[in-house]
Amino acid sequence: MSQRQAPRKHMFGLREAPIFYPTSDEFKDPLAYIQKIQPQAESAGLCKIVPPSGWNPPFSLDTKRFRFRTRIQQLNSLEGKTRTNLNYQDQLYKFHAQQGQPLTKVPQLDHRPIDLYGLRHEVAVRGGYQKVNGEKRWAEIGRVMKYDRKTCTSMSNSLKSTYQKIILPFELYQAKHGAAPAVSDELLEDDAGVRRSKRRRSTRDYSSARSSPVDETPHVASPAASTASAGTIPDACEVCRSGENDEAMLICDGCDRGFHMYCLDPPLDAIPTNDWYCDSCVLSAGADFGFEDGSEYTLAAFKRKGDEFKRRMFPEYYAPTESAYLAEPGYRAEPVSSYLAGPEMEGRVPEDIVEAEFWRLVASPYEEVEVEYGADLHSAQHGSGFPTSERMPLDAYARHPWNLNVLPFQ
């Protein structure tokens, strides 16, 4: 019923899916055969069924006219923990922008950006900032976060300073708005002193090996864009409900609602030069997770884009050409690997290399790689690879029980 192939080693210890080879008689009744192999196939989660020789339905799509719209996936938003990390960073950036102190650079330790969400978590599980600081447990947190004490002599001071300047002000802000675990009254009273440091601006800086940095050049709104302009003036300030003093009205870059600068807490005495977000947008950052629509492609155009992406991501598996050295910023062209044994091997990237790079990007909060996929294409709209009775009524395969347009699904 099935043929056992030589097992291959896969990441995470995954085993090969079973492959079934029904006879001509078994192939006559799809539902009976599926029920027969169910115990073995179900335990694996998926399987492959190879039809008997001679079963060869025509491919019915016109590949030159077939077009489809893709959807966009951001790799590091697929995994829940990393997405939570990204959402927290988004909240931090919006909060510091709101306070007039844009967070433009994440401090680094051990030649990599400090994991702000991880630092917040490690401090929280040890009882909070005051307890960690009082018991001098910053070095312990650094070791848990796998920073090398030998190369980071000021590890404790760096982690403490990062928490005080970046994380603690946002924790206090959340506590005041009822969106975080309680913070001591002493810290709340000292809130103003913690967060009112000198305003500074530069360009956000991330360490990125192979993909484009996150928001490397942030949008800087002009003063005219930060205040209400003609045609965009809200009816009233969301705080005082007054529509007067348009010149002092700020518009949130997230929700387009208006706020007088003097109605904010703390009030602003100058128009922000960076994007500005209201409390609601700061606290709800990351709640709009979902996949956006991408571009429309033919199969040939989609293959070309996929090949270009593959060459940029794994240049060492291609012969060096002029195009290989004209990659986008953030990618590198390298000498041909000894893995290549000839022209027929060009672009044959080993499965474990692709798998390892995929999971590295999924888990990285500081590297954003977007991919487009062509799933969710309904056959009623786009057609089917199998012949159908509507388009090919005389073709016997249009009525064959293994035709996926005929096979019932439950």
C-alpha cells in the first residue's frame, strides 16, 4: 500500500510523510481508499497519494492568461512570541514619540541590540524594577539574556540605564492608564523626573545582516503636517471638546483625531517634529495584525520574482554574475560555495539552509523580511488545474471521482 523510502534527517526531528501507491482497483473509489489509509495517514498529519500509471489528466489552466493577487506576510509576525515583541516595540516607539523624545536607536550589548521586551520580562519575573535594582540583579538578568560578561564589562550599567531611560517611563505611563501591572506610588510620583529628559533626534539604527532594516529612515513630519491644516481640521479637541484654537490642534498620526497641545498630559509647548500619537494609539499598537494584499502576477512573473528573491538571500549558491553584485542594500554577494558541482546545481540551496534561515528571520524582532504568497485562490474565480464539466464537458477526467472539483470534502 505504501513504499518506504530511505529516511532523511529534518530539522526538529520531523519525519517523512507517508506515500501511498493505490492499485488500479483501489483507485476506483476515492472515499473507500482514503478511509482505508486513514489510520496511518492521520497519525502523520499529511500524506501523498501517487495515482496508478496511466492516470494523466490534462492541466487545464492557461498559464499565459492566468493572473492572481498575492498576500503579504512579514516573517517575524508569524510567530506569536516575536509578534508580541514587535508589538511592544511599536508601543515604545509611539510612546517616546508622543513624549517628544523619539526613540531613534536601540542600545547594543555584545554587538547586538538589547531585547527590550525580553529585558522587561526578566525584570518583571524578578519582582520589578525596584526589587531588581535594590538586590543588584542586573548581571543575573544579563546572563539569562545570554550577554557575554567577558566582552561587556559594563553589562549591568547598560541594562539598568536602558531600562530606566526606555522601559520604565512607558511602564509608569501604562500604570497611570490602567494598562499594566501596578507600579509603586513612589515611582509614579517620580514619573515626571524620569521622562523629561532633553529631546534629541537622529536616525533609528538597527543591526541587520541580510534584510532591510526596520524603518531605517523614519518619516519626519513638517510642523505644518503635525498641526491641523485646511480640510483636515477635526470638529473638536478630544479632551476639552472645543473646536477653537485650530493653530494649537495636533492631529494624531494614527487615528487622525485632534488634541490641543495645552490639553495634553503633559502639555506640549511646541509642535513635534516627529510623528505624534495619542494615548489610544500608543496603548493599542499592534492590535491590527493581519495580512495585506500584494501585487498581481502571472505565473511567469511570480517565478521571476521568486528567483530574484532567492538569489539575493542565498547568493553563495549562484555563480557570480554582474546582477549578483547589484543586490539591494543589506544583501551581500559572496563567492560560489564548494557545494556547487556544476551549472545544473546553481541555485540548489540545501533544505536545512533554507529552513534555518527562515526560522532565524521568524524569530528576529530586528529584521523585517516580507514575502508574497499565492494561496487562498478559489477555483470558482481563478479556475482549476483539473478539467471541469463547464469548460471541458467531453473530457472523461472532468467527471473522474479523483478530480478535486468532483471529490466531496467534509
